[in-house]
Amino acid sequence: MNYDPFVLPFTIGSIVLFAILLYYYLTWISRISYKERGKIWKGIFSKKLFISIKEVFQESLFHRKIFRVNPVLGYMHTSLAFGWFLLIIAGTVESKMNSTKAFNMPYEPIFFKFFQIDRTVSAFPNTFNFIMDFLLLIILTGVMLAVIKRFYSKLFGMKRTTKLKPGDKFALYSLWLIFPLRFFAESFTSGVYNNGGFLTGTAGTFFAGFLPVESLSYIAWWAYSSALGIFFISLPFSRYMHIPTEVVLIFIRNFGIKTKKNNDGFAEIEVHACPRCGICIDKCQLSMSAITNTIQPSYFLQSVRHNNTDENKTFNCLLCGRCMEYCPVGIDINAQRMIQREKMLLGKKVSFDYLEIIPETKKADVIYFAGCMTHLTPKIKLAMVSIFRKAKVDYMFMDEDGSICCGRPLMMNGNDQAAQELIRKNIQIIKASKAKLLVTSCPICFKIFTEEYKLDIEVMHHTQYILKLAEEKKINLKNNNKTVVFHDPCELGRGSGVYEQPRKILEMISTLQLVKDEKNASLCCGGSLGNTELDYYKRDEITKDALAELENGNPDVLVTACPLCKKTFNKFSRSEVMDIAELVDISMEK
Amino acid sequence: MKDFGYTINKDRQIDFDKGDMRVAKFLKESEPTYNICFACGTCAATCSAGQFTDFSLRKTLTFIRRGELGETKNEISKCMLCGKCYLACPRGVNTRKIILKIKEAVEKYNL
Amino acid sequence: METATYLTSMNYDVTLIEKEKELGGHLLNWEKLFPTMSYGKDVVSFLDKGIEMAKVKVEVNAEITDAKKHGDIFTVTLSDGRKFESDAIVVCTGYDLFDARKKEEYGYGIYDNVITSAELEAIFLKGDEIKTTHGKTPKKIGFVHCVGSRDEKVGNAYCSKVCCVTAVKQSIEIKEKVPDADVYCFYMDLRMFGMHFEALYKQAQEKWAVNFIRGRLSEACENMDGSILVKVEDTLAGKPLKMNVDLLVLMVGLIPSAGTKKIGNMLGLNFGVNGFLKNQEQHCLTTVSNIPGVFFAGTCVSPRTINNVFVDARAAALMTASYLNNYEIEKRIVF
């Protein structure tokens, strides 16, 4: 059996790591509800298993999402992850083919070059040497890029990268050392025994020229093993926990488990899957415009993991969802924030018993809910009423005299019970109207109607409804000869996945200009109700930056689909700001 | 002093020195925009809960300033956090955060 | 106009460039002036007389397309291509009124019976009868103070100074024309800063029974018959208040005019934090700009009352003359 004391750090490290991971994963999975755990069991024996394996290859190894952010950044991550993965596979194959025994020690592939010094008896020595050296070279380029990124992140398209705490830095340095040390260990050994490939062999011969390679090689193998051991032991307590946890997350997520409102096992897995890569920092508008760099998910999730999150980190977030679009791991960051807000919020008891009186509800086919904000932008509700009339729809204006809030602002700030009270009230009114369709002109309300209200009637945002009316020829749209630009509201676009319907309407009646960051990359207007910490100076900066991009092509009209966006943009816009309902209303044949 | 036959009803008077200033102090520390409110009443005029009840954010904030906390807990629990007051305020007071902080203070000081 | 009159009388070569077809600016649109209730047109005549007697050179319908300083000479180019050279420039580009459509919740441009103070003044000037758009004489009229001023949400945090006393003036005028109507002013503060303003306010209450309600409008809605439903928090009574008015007048604030911004950018003048032009020192150098030879007069620097504009105009004339003569005293001004 191949053995040398230097394998101990690696072996002990691996065993400890394996044990810790097992403990954590079993604990977390046990903290997932019983019903949901059933999904895991079913999922393993289904097609979803292969979908998960494919996703693991695409994201955890190949890092497709990171390539989309920046190709060099993508290469850096891929070379390390995929490179190391292939190195392990190739090394295992190499070791198996060269072994006479059925059972090998797990460290044998890692330290192959130490134990198998006579290449004449190796299987396919040149092929394997080439493959292993090639993979090692790829990984070393990745390590070099990683080191450079710490100092010049701009070269990787990242204005800012995560500021690391000492614990993470320790793990980082041990990771960086692993492959250079492997290189030196294999090279020095090759210098003595000439068993290396194009990289290690050449280097070995070179070193042998002026260094005592025999003694140095043994030191290098010790160092290599120790670097691995240290890295493994620090892995579960550092950002590198994401390496195994991301894989677990992908599988469980594909089996159908989602983040809920409480801090269950799945939420814990998600929190530990954050690699703190820092991509979310640049994409966050609080960083871009408001110079706030302490609250992005990299830092927020870290603080949750270490149980020391504070009010500012939790509440100072627009909940716009941009970070989620670019997160390579696909963590449901908004849900995590809302879990923390629920935990941190004091004074949740409310008394909405003043809502017990339900006014007489008129019956109609379609019930229209304008939303609280629309009362401050009355042109929108007037336009909707006009459209209903022109299309001869039997409608009922639910909150004509004033709204009972839909409940989402309360929910976004962590008071789920209070929101449920309002939801109950509003459902009573909606049911009493016997309507078959609920139309709202506010995306915030739309999101909660579709996600939380559990209505058995159809719910539509007014952009979807107007398109339906146009396609059914209940209204006739004509061209208004204006160039327009469309702003995707956070709650409608990223929040509810509605991108195409407003654009289809606008293409029928105007010339639609394209914007640099649109659809799921669109910029938040800054008015979000999800953030209670931001002062209005910083909000203004976010608004102005978003406007600069939208008005870049000097459109006649900036079209919004959200009353809050309209009010926010109106403050600084050069062009006219109109809701899509208003634009449609003036583009109709009488 | 000659007794002119009338007295100031002590229950109605705001005895400022004896007022409970804890919530005001807490608000001033946790949300600086509390200070710039000039009680114009736009928040109360636009309030969603104001349609159904006589909750008035302006009144609640003014009473807190004067140290009269008797009604604070009941009144502030009526807020639906809809955000209209924040959109309407001409001075840019961060009304929603203040409301959340008042609720926190009510818990903290066991009002 | 006043600065040009005095400078010409002092024998300087002055050209007065006006982009509209006649001189006078906003003053042409005001019927009566506070607090004296004298006629705006009388002030315009006084100014016109000055121009006539001093024989000031005037260019009307002249839009400026470029203005530059080379060395000590200023060159101003008009849209028809003509160039004017001078040793000094006095900027009197004035103000614009806040576009009340930005305050959508008040219903201007949406509901018929919501008008601005400028539109009301125009009705007074034309001598029209005060009528709602449905043709009836209003029984209740509301004035809303601070529309577009003291409002972070439209980007104007400052006070426009003159609108409060204008509301008082217009409410008196409406009562004179429609004695049976009830007039309500919805205010946040009543800024009666000038001499005789307080007396005007008292007169409004005493003689004309104008009602003053301290509360800022959140929204206005339209009723079926065209009247406007107003929702306000009556801060003095401590209760919410709603009422129906037949006519709602919005007291719009003053904003830097488009011309002010244009000329300021062309010449490289400093702008203050509220968007108006910035003078060198707010106490002692109100008519002096950051560029030697460029002087300010009037509301391009901040909202002003008419009497203060006259004072300012004459001060600007003096400072310009002093600059052109390079008096010893000029050394007091450090740029």
C-alpha cells in the first residue's frame, strides 16, 4: 500500500470536511418540512435528476452565468472549477489504470507523481502526463487571474469586488497555494526522476540545474498536502462552502423546493451557497448611484450566516431583484431579505378591525383595482375608466373612493400577518362582486394578487388586459406618431415576468426605442416601497441615473406601467412621462 | 390672586415638562428626518387608513413631540404602510420608517 | 427695462434684447399688484416712458443663440445671424411659472375647474366674468398655496415668496367681483413679509370674510357635476376636512426661466442650488455674477417682488457703470 506521513494533512482534512458536510446537510435537510422532503425522494428517481446534473455542469463547473457578465471573469472561475474537476477525474483514471489492486487509498490520485516515479511502468505515461500537465496549466492561469482580480478587479469588468473578512482571506490564500505547490512538488520530483510532462518535466529539469530538488520535493509534497488539508478544514466555515452546497442546492431546487417565508432548512442551504463572488455589488443600484456598498447580497447573506445582521443591511434594499438576475448560484435573495425582515421587525400587531364594515359591492364581470398609488396619479385611473367605457366592458371600480391597501408594502417590510389581514378583507370584496376577472393598474398589487391572494378568478395587469382588448378588437388602436421608450417596472418585469405585452401594445401605436438595460436587466426607478432606510437624496440619484439611460435617445414619451414609477420619474424627467393606459387612451379611435 | 371663577382644566393641558419624551428622543436618534416635519397635514389628508378611521399621522407625530403618548399605540396600529404619505410629503420626511420605529418604540417602552 | 433706461441716460451705448414681441415680461399679465391694488399696466407705462425718454435701443423678437466672452469683449449672436458686441452684459432673463401639470394629484390639466393663479389673473385682465367651465357662477372657490414650491417631490424645496400675498390679493379681487362666493385659502404658512402685507391679510378676513384653512391638499377629485372635491387635513382643528369647491386656483411658484438656464450655460455663469443664477455674495453683491462684466437684475437670481426688482435694476445699472468706468471702488470686488 502506498503511504507516507505527508499524506496525513490531506487525509485528515478530507475526513473532517466530509464529516462536517454530512452533519450540516443532514441537519438542514431534516429542517425542511416533511412534505417537502418527500419531493426530494421522488426527485431522485425522476428525470429531474438528470436535469440537475446538467445544471451542475452548466453553472457550477462551466459558470455560464458568469461568462455572460464578463468573459474573462467567467474563464477565471471555469478554469479553476472545471479544471480542478477534470484534474480529479483524469487523476483517478490515471491512478486506477496504474494500480494493481482493486482498492486504492483516496489520496493516491492526488499524490500519484510521488508514488509512481518510474514512468516506464506507467500506463500511457505520455498521454496522461500531457493531460495532467495541461489541466494543471489551465488551473494555474486561473489562479493567476484570481490573484490579479484581487488587486485590479476592473480588468474583469467589476468596479467593485467583495471586501473579504480575515477568515475568508485565510481560506483564499490556502486555496491559491494548492496548485502552485502541486506544480512545485511534481516539478521537483520530476527533476529527480524525470517523470513529468511538458510543464512539470521541463520545469523539473530546469530546477534540477541549480536546486537540491530531492530534499525540496519532499518539503513541497508536505506543503501541498498541508495546503489541501487546511483548505478542506476551513472550507465549511468560509465562502468556499458554496462549492459543495451549490451542488446540493441545485438538486434540491430542481426537485421542487423553494424558499418560503420562514427560515427553514432550504433557506439555510441557500445562505451557505453564496460564494460571495461580488457580481451582485456592481449590479446593485445602491452601489451604482447611491454609493452604498455594505448591504449587497454578498455582505447581507454573510451577515445572516454569521447571525450578526443589522437593520441597515436588512432593510436598506429596494427589493428590485437585479442582484437575483445576475447571481450565478440563483439564490432567491429577495425571499431571504424578507425572512430576515420578518425576524427583525418589532411591533407587528395591528388592528384592522376598522375594516370590518364591507360597503355594498356592485356586481360586474370585471373588477378594477387602481391601487393606493394610482390615487396620486389620477390620470391613470381616468384613462382606465375611459378605456373600459370605450370597450363597453361591464366593470366595477373597486377602490374608486379610496383603497384598502393590497398588502404588499406590509409584506415587503416583514409583517406577513398584517398583510394577510388586508388580503382577507380585499378577497371578501372581490368575491362579493362576483367578477370573473380582476384587473389592476399597479404592478405591486398585481404581484401580490397573483402570488398570495389565491383567487380562483383570473388576474391581469392592465397591460395584459389592454392587449387582450386590442387583440379581441374590442378597442381599435391607431398610431400616435410618437417615439416612446418603455420602462419595465421591477414588480411587473422581474417580479412577475411580464415583459412582452406592454411592448406589443406600444409597437401597435408608436415607435418603440430600445434601452440599454431593459426587460430583466431594467433599472429600478428608485421609488420602491421595499426600502425604508434610504434618504431621498440617494433615491434621487438612483432616479436620475435611470432616467439618463431611458432618455438617452430623446424619446417624446417615457412610458411606464406603474404609478409609483410615474410619480418618481416625473420629478426629474425631461420628456413627458405617461402611463401606458394614458397613451392607449389617446391612441384610440373614438 | 382674585378668583375670577374659572380654572384651566388640568386634564386638557399639555404639561410639557412632565411629558413622556422617550419616543420623541428615540425617533430623533433613529430617523433624522423626523425633525423636519412641519405638520402641514398632507400625510394625514392622503392616508389610506384615514378614510376609515380618524388616524392622522400628523397628529400622532405632533403628540409624540409634545410628550402625549396615551393614544400612540392604538393609533399607529391602524397604519397599512401603503406609502402614500411618503409620496406626498413636501419636506421628504421618511414617514414609513418613522411609523415602523414608532411601533418598535411602543414595544420597547411597553406603552 | 429700468436698468437699460438708467444706463442709457448715463450716456452708455445700450442695446436691450427681448425675445418676445414686446417688452414687459410677466408684468404684462398682471392686472392689479399687491399690496396697493394699483394697476400693472401703470407700472408698464412708467417703464415704457423710461425707455422712450432715454431713447433706449430695443431689439424685440430677438432670440439669442450664442453668447461668449473673448478677453474683455462679449459677443451675443441672434437667431437671424446678427452679432452684438459689448463690454458688459446685464442678464434679466426672469422666471417661468411652475407647470402645475407636474402636480398631477391636484388635477390641473385633467379636471376642467382647476386653474392656476396666472390664468385667474388673465381672466381679471380681460375683464371676463368669473365662471366655471359649465357656465355657472362659482359659489365656493378654493386657493391652494405652495404648488410647486416648498415641495421636495417636484424638486423645488425653496419658497417662491410672492404667492401667499398674491393669493390674499386674488381672494380679495374675486370677492369684489363675486361678492356672494365663499373663498377658502388652503395654506401651510402665510408669508406676509412685506410692509402692508399683514394689513392686506387682515382686510381679506375683516372686509371680505375670506376663510383661511391651515392644511395642505393631498388630492383633488372631480365630481359628476364638474365641481372639485378637496381633501385636506385641517391642522388647526386637528381633523380631516373635505369640501366641494366650484373652482380651484393653484398658486404656482416661480422657477428659473428656460432663458435663464440657456444664457447661464452659454456664458458659464454659476447656478445656485435651486437652479437660479448665483450672485457673488448674497448680502453685498446681489447683482454681481462670477464673471467680470456680467451683472444680474431681477428674478433670474431668485423670486422677487416688483418693488425689489426696481431696486435691483437700478443697482445693476450702477454696478455696471462702476465696472465700465473702472472706479477705484471696483477693487473691493474679488472674484
